[in-house]
Amino acid sequence: MNFVYFMYFSMKIIDLQDRFKHYALYERGITAKAVKSVSASLRMLCDHSGTEELRDLDADLIRDFLHYGREVKLWKPKTFHNHWQNFKTFFNWCLKNQLIRKNPVAGIEKPKLEKALPRFISREDAQKVLYYAEWHSWRYSLEKYRNLAIIATFIFTGLRLQELLNLKIENVNLNSRDIIVKMGKGKKDRIVPIHSRLVPILNRYLEEKRKAGKMSMWFFSGIKSDKKLYPKDVQRICRKVSTASGVYFTPHCLRHTFGRLMAEADFGLYKLKEVMGHEQLTTTQRYLSASIPSIKKSFAQVDIL
């Protein structure tokens, strides 16, 4: 073993964090959120094992941590899988930089993920949510129409929360009726059509925004400032409408609701895949499984004999 290899082999995890962060962000293009997730997993592993020495974190310690999470913390398979993937990413980097001889995660199997149907609300509940979003006792007129536009955009476009927050005025074209999602999940751009039901809602919001003199570059911005909204702002809006309507939902639940309603309307899966920005068609097919009324209708029309 040469001196350089031995020196790094003796390093602490905390000493490697910045180097890994720069590699992940600037070379691999991993999102800041994903890098934080890797750091959080490593911190939990070090706390559980009682060591921060890279050379001590072998397969046995990592396996013990993961099994402890399942047995004592009652993790779901998804949580186990996420930690496993975070460790694999970090130790692959260590291996690439000759800090370790082999990836300790390589021999640890990960559990199969549960294939639960995505959570969505019914068509009737979606209409109810839109009603209460508009007629809730908001403090300002602009707040009312902005919040309605946010809820309606989720329901009629299926955008992800971060995609909605990242929308700029220039990305929404009501004349051509399309939204350009820049750098969505997987860092891919895509075009999402604007449904005819959504057009007047967005128009009214923009009209109120102009009347209030709000010239923000962000499509959805603050009421008293031109700053971009944070995820917690939208989640707070959803909680208020959820409480008022009696329908429990989250931003991501509304995205699933869009997918389910589109599948139920027999919108082609390949087209829906592109609209929702899915990497794999199998992800989109979950909405077909959820659309039982559509399946029954199609099944009843089949002439078997």
C-alpha cells in the first residue's frame, strides 16, 4: 500500500464531504437536494456506528445500520433503498479516487420496493378543492387568484412542486397555450399544454398581478414582494384549502390526480409520459392501473366471442 493511499484511507468522512460535494454538483450534475441526502445518510451511519473513520465503515457496519433501521426504526423498504443508494454513490466516488479498495455496499442487497398505487383524489374532490381555493377567505384579492392558479395548475398540468416554483413569466404562453418546463426532473426541458379550463384562471391571476404592480420574473411570486415562492409557501396554501374543503391532499397528490384523470379519459400513455416528464413508461402505467372505471368501460366494449 503506497503512502497516498494509506493517508486517504485513514481520513474521516467529514474531511471528504466538500470534495464529494464538488464532484457531485459540478461533475456528476447531482442536485443539491440529493447531495444533502447523501450527507444526511452518512451522518446517520457515523452516529449509529460510533466512528467517522472511512476505513472503519465496512459492509458489516453498514448492514447493521440498515437492518437496525428496518427492525427498530420500522423503515419502509423505500427508506432502506434510499440510504443504500446514497451509500453506493458516496463509496463509488471513494473507490474511483482510490480511497478504498472496494465498495462496502456492493455485497448488500436492497429490498424490493412496494408497488403502491399513487395517491390521488377523485374528480368530485378535485372540483371541490378548486371551489374552496377560490372562495376561501384570503386576505388579498391577488392572494386569492394566485392561490387558485397554483392549485389549478397542479390539477390541470401535473407539474411537480419544484417545476411550478421555477416557472418564469416567459415560460407560460397563454396565446399558444403551453408551458415550457425548464430543467425538470432529470434536467430535461419539456412542453406542457395548458388546458382550456386553466386558461381563464391564469389570465385572471396575471390581470390581478398587473393591477397590483407586481412585475416579478417569477410566474408565481409573493403577495408583498416579487420574490420566488418556497415549497413551504405552497404547502401552507394546500393545507389551508385542504382544511377548508375537508379533502386531504398535497401538491404531489394533485400531480397524481392529473395523471389518473388523464388516464381515465383514455389519454395515450406515451403522450401522458411526455407531458408528465417521466423517464420510464412503467411509471406512467401506474395511472392506467389506478383508472379502474376506464378499464371496465373498455373491457365491456370488447367483443370476445
